Amino acid sequence: SFEFEELTQYVKSHEDEFIETLRKWVAVESDSSDVAKRPDLHRMMDMTAEKLRLIGGTVQMIDVGTQAFPNGSTIALPKVVTAQFGSDPSKHTVCVYGHVDVQPAKKEDGWATEPYELTDIDGNLYGRGASDNKAPVLAWIHTVEVYKALNISLPVNVKFIIEGMEETGSNGLDDMIEAQKDKFFSDVDYIIISDCVWLSKRPALTYGTRGNCYFFAQVEGPKKDLHSGVYGGTVIEPMTDLIGILDKLISPSGEILIPGIREAVAHLSDEEWKMYQDIEFDMESYKKDIGMDKLMYSNKVDLLAHRWRHPTVSIHGIEGAFSSTGTKTVIPAKVIAKFSIRQVPKMDPATVEKQVTEYLRSVFAKRKSPNKLNVSMVIGAKPWLADPTHPLFEAGKAAVKRVFDTEPDLIREGGTIPIARTFQDVIGKSIIMLPIGGFDDGLHSQNEKISRYNYIEGTKLFIAYLNEVSQIKKY
Amino acid sequence: SFEFEELTQYVKSHEDEFIETLRKWVAVESDSSDVAKRPDLHRMMDMTAEKLRLIGGTVQMIDVGTQAFPNGSTIALPKVVTAQFGSDPSKHTVCVYGHVDVQPAKKEDGWATEPYELTDIDGNLYGRGASDNKAPVLAWIHTVEVYKALNISLPVNVKFIIEGMEETGSNGLDDMIEAQKDKFFSDVDYIIISDCVWLSKRPALTYGTRGNCYFFAQVEGPKKDLHSGVYGGTVIEPMTDLIGILDKLISPSGEILIPGIREAVAHLSDEEWKMYQDIEFDMESYKKDIGMDKLMYSNKVDLLAHRWRHPTVSIHGIEGAFSSTGTKTVIPAKVIAKFSIRQVPKMDPATVEKQVTEYLRSVFAKRKSPNKLNVSMVIGAKPWLADPTHPLFEAGKAAVKRVFDTEPDLIREGGTIPIARTFQDVIGKSIIMLPIGGFDDGLHSQNEKISRYNYIEGTKLFIAYLNEVSQIKKY
Ligand SMILES: [Zn+2]
Ligand SMILES: [Zn+2]
Ligand SMILES: [Zn+2]
Ligand SMILES: [Zn+2]
């Protein structure tokens, strides 16, 4: 018998406490991309371990080595936190993966509130990392906490693996998983990842993610920045060269111009087309949410396909050029473009690295510039794709039905959770993504939030899900 | 009789004191482009007025109104400082123009020393604004101070007009000059500007400057930044659009692609060609100074012509995109390119504004993007050209001969001193540019400096110059 009422009643009565814990976690600027914030990131890992210990887990903090920079310097990576609750061999063992590092955020980027102060406005909890991925990680921890507090035995053994480098490519984690394959992971049956969002107001189960190849293209010219009046007209400016090669990456209509990239992508099958056609997705509210009158594609299937199962190029920005408000008459000496290409099944990051590098070099060579181009791929994460008919997904449907009284959407995710692919390749176990974030949570954007509703009902979903998983037949 | 020895002896014995004053001036972060530094800028104007008062000038601080921003807010402009030394109607009256605001500078831009701490390394005085334009302004003030201290009467009446908005387009100054035309400027015979640098190790007199039209091109799409994984492929990204139109401004070989721009430029005459050919200019040391193996043009005349008398496009950077180190997977929602086009005789900023705006709009329209483009010209400064055979330049040659025992180069300046053109058009008086900065001073760049030698010998040059000007025949 499953004491669902008793468990969810406990969640309800501890709602404020759960939000207070989220507030403390959001207050830590665990931005993994900024080495200056590394002490905060270490503190965040300590807090995570401490929280897991407090509710009775067997916790380890695993050293995954150092991070090396192009200039030769190194810095310690945040430790990976693992925890174990129960080891009953008659039960299934699930391993929950999550991360507690966040994307950069500054008030002046356009936040309405302080990004590291959780702020409740009309039931939405605003803060960097609120939805990506601190609230989902806490919802999982609280799930175990609730079972423990009520002295109800966990229906499955639960393990945790929580990292602090997800936002910059999960440095060190692949090696750690490889090393722990026959140790920590030996008894794990299923991996659960809750690091993405629903597609609409309806809950969703996610069976695929895109990968990502992130590039730096650096053009270096004069040995220092130059006055554009004094030197303009006499030097071939690095910015002009960089703009010139960036403009050759993608056409105005979104066609990737790098030879070989599109050719690698699998064609959309009739079944896929049918499946996409059936998904509940409102183009108008999507447009409204992002504030655009027109999207890249005007029909649902094309749009979803290009969000989930086609590659895309995004140019994120340029380092080294003038980027402040106001005017500066400078010829920047060294400029570094940051762009990335989302990866889908049949694409291989090593091949993409070669295609992009060779293409940009050939485009640059045509310019006959004396400046120096250096292209490097700094992140190369593979896509992940699961079978949505697997019992893990059936369990997900049942849990959604119990908590939300509806069918979930079966969706893919445009973003990247690189570790899903590693779990698949190295551990060889089945994986499900069970999101609780809302479609409009604004991950990586200004004013990121999670709603109280999604945070609290999401916790209930996890409670129900553990029970459903316990009923999967052992093969 | 001209007591040159006595005057220059005084300079020699007060060298350290003059450098200390420069140190105090450089310590003030009078960055006119940054409104957060506005209090420092006001303080800089106060210090300038105080210094001029201390040596006996009749000083005024003239209110030139407020600066308005696109968002509707306003802020007080720094006052313009005027001073007068002597009003003997039998003497010529010169007016020295200078500015005490500076370009932005941060240590992390790549400065070897703190930009606002004057640092003497091997006889070079490093600091933001050291050469542009604080040392030259101080050298002029010290020139008057030396005459006064030795009780030697000034050979000409000397006026000063010192502003604090030069680096961002001299806001308010044009109107002030217009208003003072028949007052402060009524008795002025000649305008002297010392806000540029020599071409080589040889002193120079400057008879022309380029103007500058500075543009913001803003592309606005989604209402907030988006996660490139979640949204990439579904939206037409503003960065892609912006890169696409910037790439149409200039060809790899430096050809400006905006219709009408090159057509407006006067052809290089045979006389000009001959004059450029005779100028002492070492391509190899120019290359070495900036650290480039190859320049835009491989012969001296083409290079000098494109530095001085041809327009050029420089792309300075992009506001609103990701510009830090590290990686961020963002689709920036609103990006603003900053670029400028140097202006030469026969070009007109109002026409250029129209040409650029219409061209970018048409290029953008071809992309059929739903994003919004907004092009605005935020600075429109005209070029200036003088007759290098005027007596002011003969006086300059004589002064250079006395102090440096050599002939000066007669040169033009690629940079912009917008006010030269205003003085010419409004006051209608002759103007000379008498630089004392070294060719490698790095104006607007990291590690800006002036050498002790140029600062101190430059002061002597100004002392000698006043005497030479006093001997110009009154017409
Ligand atoms: Zn995440
Ligand atoms: Zn993320
Ligand atoms: Zn200047
Ligand atoms: Zn300047």
C-alpha cells in the first residue's frame, strides 16, 4: 500500500521550509564559468553534501581533479557529491543526477530583481539557478526526506550524483563515471535526470536532448588596441575579419552553411512527423512568451523539429571588443567570437570540430588577411535519445496521472545535458528525464524562475514516481 | 630680446614639479563616456580652473547645459573652463584649446600598470590621458606659469578654452563657441590645438584632421535573452542579423561598400602625392610599433593617404551580447553594434548619416527578418584642413628649429578633433595644431604614455612658439 496522501500532506505542510532552503541555495553564486566564483561553487557542493548527510545519506565528495586554462594555469574542480539511501537488493536502485552550478547573472543584464536573492512575485520564485537546477535537485532531496520523516520505507534504493560543472561542460565527470562504473554505479538500474522543462502547461517526459559543440574563433592582429582615428585605414582590423567569417556560418533563413553539417542529420520519419503533429504546442503562446511576431518556421512540426532534432548555430558574443554603453573609438587588437552548434543524433562532435575548423580556415584564407585565426572547440557534448516506450516512461505517465490527473507530453529537449549520453554509453543503463520546470522558466536568461506550484507539485511527482518505478518488473 | 635660456632653465629646474601635477591630473578618472564617472569629470574641470586661477588668469566656468539620453534622462555636462592672461591690444591674442576628459581604461583591458596611476618606466610616463590630452594642456599652462614666475611679460595675450567632453563628441561646445563668438573670441587672432602626436621621432605640425561619424546599429528581437539550446533553431537571432549587416560595410581589402561614400572623396593630386612622398615615415617601425607584418597598403603614399585623407570604417564592438571570458549559451535579445566612419574633406556627416542608414536598412530588409533594426548616428564630426603655408605654420617651423634644431614634418592626423572645424567655421580664425605627443604614445589604447622628454621639451616648444607668433605681422 502506497501512503501517497500522508506523504503529500507532509509536503504541503513543509512548503515554506522547502522554499527557505531554495532561497539559501540560490543565494550562493555558484557560477561555474567564472573562476572568481570558484569558492562559492565549492561552498555550494559542501552545502549539498551536508543536506544529504542530514537526512541520513551515506555521502561522499569525490575529487575529480583540476581544470586547466589555455594560459597554463589550473584550478581545482568542484568535488562531485554522491549519496546513497538504502541498499536492499530486492529493490530497484535509481540514481538521480543533478547539478548545483548556475549560468552567469548580473542585475544589470536586465533582471527585475537581484538574481541571487530568491524573490516571490505572484507565486513565481525568481533567482538564478531557481529552475536550472537547484529547485529540482532540492525536490529530489525533499522526496527522500519526506519518506524518512514519516518513517515510510523508500520503495526503491535512491542514489544521488550531484555535480558543479554542468553549465560549462561537466569537466571531470565523464572520467569519474568511468572510474565508478563498477563501484558506485554497479547496482544502479535506472538514471533519473530532472534538468529541463515542460513544453506547455502540461507535464512532460523527455526522451532526447541535443548535444552542443561550443567554439571560440579568435582573430588576432596588432599587439595592442589601436585608436581608430590614428590607425584606421592602415591596418586590416581583426573585428572586420571576425565579422566576415561569422557571417558565413548561417544564412538569414537559418540554413547552416558549414559543409557536411546538415548532411549528417537523420531525415524526419513519417512516424516522427505524426508524433510531433500530436503534441500539444501553442505557437501563439510560444511567440508571446519570447516576444516575437514571427518565428523561424511557421508550422508546429517544423518548429519542434528544429528545436529538438536539427542542429542550429547561435552566435553568443565577442570577447575583446568594446561592449559597454557609450562610444569608444578603438580598433580591438584581439577578438574572440563565441558560438555553438547544437548536436543531434548521427552527428559526432569530433567530426563537427574538424568541419567547422576547416571551413572557417578556408573562409578566412580567402580574405588574405595578415591577422591570425585560431579556432578551438571548448565543449563537445553529444546528443542523447531514449526509447519513449520503455517502462521508465510508463512509470512516468502513471505518476503524472496520479499527481496532475493528465497525460504527459512526450518531448525532446533542445538544450544539452551532456551527461545523459555518458550515462548511456558508459553505464549502459536506461535513463529518463522527468522535468518539473515550467515552459516559461527562462533558463539561462534574465529573470529565471520556478513557480511555487511546479516546485511543490514537482516534489509530489517525484514521491509518486519512486513508487511507480518500484513496480517495474525485474528482468 | 627673447629670454629663451632663462625660461627653459626654469622648466628644467621644475621638471619634477610639472610631473607631479600631471600625476594628480591623471589620477582623476575623467572618463566622459561613463556617466558614473561624471563627478570625477566635474572635479577635473574644477582642478583645471583652480590651476589657471593660481597662476593669475581671469577664469570662468561656463555652463553648457545638460546631456540627454535615449531613455529620456539627463545629466549636467561638465562646465567649459576659459581663462585669459593679458589683454594688451598691441599684441596678438592666441587661444589654446585642450580637453581634460579621457577615454575609458581598465587594468584588465591589458594595461601593464594601473591606468590612473602615472607610472614612470624608463622615462615614459604611463597613464590614461597622459598624452591625450592632459600633459599638453599642462605644458601650455606651465608655459604661461614660467613667463609669470620669471616676471617676463607674455609676448602675446593668451586665452584658454578647456573642455571635458572631447572624447564623446564635445557636447555643448559648438553652441558655447557660437554664443561667445563676439565676446570671449572677439579679440582672438589664432587658435592653437595640441591634441595629437608626431608622425615619427621628428616633431610635426599638423594641418588637417579627419572627422568622424559614429553609429549605433541596434537589432532587437525577443523580449529577453534566450537559452540557445531551448530556443535555438526556432527564432531568427538578432546577433546573426547584426553580423550579417556589419559584414556588408567593408570588404576584406578595405573598400567601403556603402554607396556614395567613396565617391565624395577628393582625388589625390600630384602635388599631394609629391608632398606625401617627401615625408619622413618609416613603414617598418610603424609595423613594429603596432606588431603587424603586413599593413592595408604596402607603399608609403597609399598608407599615409588612407590614414589622413580617405574615409575608413572601424567596427568597435557589440553591446548586449556575451563579452566575458568563458562560455555562455545565450541568444542575446538586443544587440547594438558600434562602428564609425572617419570623415575627410568633401564628405558631409548629414549625408553620410543618410547613406549609412538607408544602406543598412536595405541590406537588412533583404534578410526578411522579423527583428527590428534601428540605426542612429551619435557623433557627426566634420574634418578640418588648413593651409600649411600660413604664417602660423612658419612660426611653428621656427620654434621647432630653435628647440629641436630640425625641420618639422608637415602632416595630417587620422583622428578627429571636431572642434577644429567649428573654430574654422564659426570664429573664422586661423588654426594650427602643434603636437608634442610621441608617435607611439598609444592614445585610446592600453598603456597610453607620454615621455618625460616630449612633455618637458614640448613645454619649451610652446614657450618658443609664443615668441614666434608675436612676430607675425599684423595685417
Ligand atoms: Zn541544467
Ligand atoms: Zn543550464
Ligand atoms: Zn584628445
Ligand atoms: Zn582622444
